[in-house]
Amino acid sequence: MEGPTTLRTQDFRVLLDAISKSGRRAITLAEFYQDVGKVDVPRRVILRHDVDNDPLIAARMATIEGKSGLRGSYYFRWITARADVISQLRDLGHEVGLHYETLADYAIQHGLRDKSELSDKVIQEMRDMLRSEIETFEERFGPISTVASHGSRVNRLLGLSSFTAILQGENPNEYGIYGSAYGAVMDHSIYHSDLRWDWDALFSDLNGLAPLVYILIHPGRWMGSRHLTRLKGSRWWLQRAPRLVRRPRLLLSLLRHR
């Protein structure tokens, strides 16, 4: 029986084996943006990992991928970013980026409860905040080329993603990056996510003629115990509790939207 923090290795190896047999070249998200506009590129696949909860599971995934000759892109929230894990991933040839929560953090700080409150001034402040976050992440963990927005509970309350509110329509170069996980890549790929996993459709697309298959993985969803995943999700509430208790109306709204 698998332990509470054990990756479902067998399922993950099935995925990696399918990718290897498809003959597709595994690339990072940064490489996609560097290759935009090039012709005669081979059939490719992007393995994107949003590290929401357990960086050690992500490290195991990265090691297994490396042994399979594959590379991917890993995005860390501030609460999951560990220097030792990030260094290990870089040594294996994987891309590392920021899994930013700027919209949610700003909303909590300022008590925003509706997207109608996102004025031009507020949006500009959030954009400046994201630039600062990217700079800080690079200072602590090294240079990054792409970012991915995190789907926070606050985003669902507001009915917006951080990408839609902040980066959509923006020039990524102004943030010191090549692009975003929800940017142009979405228009040039067939997208699969473990939030709505369909093995048959994925196998079909991997073996099809589409130039790019884009796969999103949440390492926490590949853990042996869903109870631990829920427990680690509670960190979100614990870490923001001091600010949320000062915003009781926002807290009540969030609890209703759980």
C-alpha cells in the first residue's frame, strides 16, 4: 500500500511511456516561445507542472522524467518554492518559473470582493506587483523565462484569473519574461489537464498529427493520499488568516464559495 506522500509512480510512468512512444520531442514552455514563428518544427509536447502543494513530489516527478529523457516546466507558488528542490530541477534540465497569485493576494490586502472594483489604477498596481514578484523570485531562485497563474479561491470569487486580470494583452518582455502558461501557447496546442483527465483522448492526440500537445500536471493530484492533499490545501487559509480576519466580509464570501 502506498504511503501518504507517495507518487502514483505507475500511472505517471504510463504517461511518460506514451509520450516516448509517440515520437514527440519534449520541450519547455520557454522553448515554445523561443521557437514561435519557426517553420518545420517537429511534433512536440510540453509537460507543465503547477506545484500547488508538495515540492518533494514535484522533485520525484522531475527525476523520473529525467531518467526517461524528458524535460518539463515547473511552476512554484511562494509557499512551495524551495531552493534545494528548484536547484535539483534545474540540474536535471527542467524549466522553473513562478506560479503567481497576484490577483488573490492583492484582493485580500485591499478587501476586493467583486471584479467591478478592478479599476485601471488597481490593475496597474497589480501589474507592478507582479513585476516585483518576478524580480524577487529571480533574486532568490535564479532567472526565469515564463510564469503561470494560480487558480486561487479568491479568483473564483471574483470570476477572474490572474492572467486575465493582469497579463492578458500585455507584452511579456515588459515583465522580463518570454511568455505565460496561458498566453499564445494556448492558441497553438491541444491542451490536456489532470483536472479533467481522459487517457483515451490524450493517447489519441499524442499519436496524432497536431504539432503541439500541452499537458498540465498538478503533482499533488498524483499523491497516494487525497486526505494529505486536502490538509496541505489548508495552508492557504492558515497563511492568509491574519489578513482575512481583518476582512470579515471577504472571508464570509470566500467560505460561501469553497
